[in-house]
Amino acid sequence: MPGNPALTEATYYILLSLHRPCHGYGIMQQTEELSGGRVRLAAGTLYGALNSLCDKGWIVLEAADGDSRRKEYRLTDKGREILVREVKRLKELARNGEMILGEEL
């Protein structure tokens, strides 16, 4: 998987949170829950990351049905591909660690 830079933990969990369309506050909640409380995103950090992910074409912003004020973000096909590659990369890291450390784990 050369050429695929590692995602930050925050980016990984944001993308993972968007397996279904979600609004900003929901992304913050899911990220914290999925990471076991390790990743807590402040609003400014989250929206900066969301803007960056939109610029990369990994997610898109959509108006939620019936409410023009509430915005939802959705994972794009490109974003899903990036997320799948990252999961494969993380699995490889874990396999290599288990192979070397074996019983220590």
C-alpha cells in the first residue's frame, strides 16, 4: 500500500463515524465513543478537519432533509477507499506486532 499516508487518529475516527451521514455534534460523540474516550474533538478542531476532508474529496456536506440549518456530512467513495486502505494498514501493523511480540501481548 505505498503512497497511502497514515491517517491521524482523529481523521480515522471522523471518517469511521461517517459510515452513515451525520452532523457535526454526532461526529464528535461517535468519535469519542469509538475511541473509548481517547479522541475528544473540540468544535474548532472538528470543523477544521471536516473542511480539509471536504477539500480532499473524502467527504461532502449536504443539507439535512427538511432543515436548511442542519448540515450532514457524508463519506464519498474516495473517502471510503481511503478508510478501507487505512484499516488494512492497521491490520498489517497489528499482525507484525503480534508476530514479533507473540506471547508478550
